[in-house]
Amino acid sequence: MAVLKDKVAVVTGGSSGIGFATARAFRDEGAKVFITGRRKDALDAAVAELGPDVTGVVCDVSLPAELDAFYETVRDQAGRIDVLVANAGIGTVAPFGEVTEDLIDSMFAVNVKGTIFTLQQALPLLSANASVILTSSTAATRPNQGLEVYGASKAAIRNLARGWALSSRAQGFRVNVVSPGATRTAGLLELLTPEMLKEAEGGVPLGRLAEPEEIAAVTTFLASDASSYVNGAEFSADGGYAQV
């Protein structure tokens, strides 16, 4: 039986990488899925591959007005949100001493501010007992050199989830965090140098990077009713990296 049958799901940053794999997994499990992306060409290509059960809307999550317009589309076409995955994020390698104000502002605007408004603007649409899933990273607890700012932005995600979990009773949703380790996506392969990639693989007890589908499987569990009593938790899908 499809574990997300008849559910309405939103996945931000769904045109590539982990977000795309998550949208595909949700579709396969019976959900009606809405995805966002900042680049129309990539978003259109993703929707064409995912099929008619997936709707794409160009949206920059760092801009609340664009989120409002996106949620109007969700409201008009589905009327509610049962699963919300705040996945959109950016990362840039910047060795300490070369960090710029623009880098900090842009990364925190998407990763932190964007996550906050992704949930806040969705509140009127969340169904009873909706599942909210935030994408963090093992970089929040084990940052690599050059990824300190990125790690700090992802550490904020974990703290937001702790606070929002306390609001669960009043707001009517549950919230959890998925913290992937290094995952074989086009974005990561562009972000890391070959030396950093080799180091990342060597530091994982399983000896390899994650595949996006492996992260999507964890998110699908948290989206499903099988996790109905899981709230405020962090799931590290990292091959054991954060534990050693």
C-alpha cells in the first residue's frame, strides 16, 4: 500500500538532488506533490521527468512574497498541505579569512530565513497532524574546513526544530529534521574539491557517499503515518559519519 496515498506534499528545492529524489519518492507513494526551484529551466525539466502528479512553481524561499504566491497555487489546486519538506538550501566553500559579508547574507537568507518563512507562510494550509521535515546536515555538528558558515546555517535548522516542536500541540503539526551526510548530488560534486570529496568518503564508516534516494527514504518515513509519534527528532542519514 502506498504510504502517502492521497496526501498533499510540498518539497522546496525539489528540482534537483535530494529534493528531486524526495519528490519522486513521494509521488511513487501516492502523494500529490508541489515542488519549488529558483531556475525555471531546471524546474521544468524536473516536472517533465516526474510527471502529472507533480507541480512545479518558480520560487526563491528567501523572499516571503514568492512563498506567498507559491502557497496560493497550492491552496487553489489542493487546498491543504499534509507534508511540508523545507529542503531548499545553498552551500559555498569559503576558507576562514576569505568569508565575505555577501556570502554570509546569501547563505543565511536561504538556509535559515528561507526555512523559517517556508513553514510560517504555510501555517494556514497545514492539515491536522501535518508532518514538517527540515533538511539540515551533518556539517551542523562536524563541519569541514571551508564550510563553517554553511555548517552554522544548518545548525540553526536543528535549533528551529527544537523550538517548533514545543508548538506542536497549539499549531497542530509535528516537526523533525533529516541531517544527510555527504550525498552524491550534482550540487555537492560542484561544491567540493576532489581532495574534500576524498576526505568525505574516507570519513564515513560505510566508506561511501549517500545516494539521494537513501535520504529520500528517511524523509518518506517521517512523512508517513508510521512516524506519527516522532516529533522534535533528528535523523542522521550519514553512514555513521556523525557518530565517530
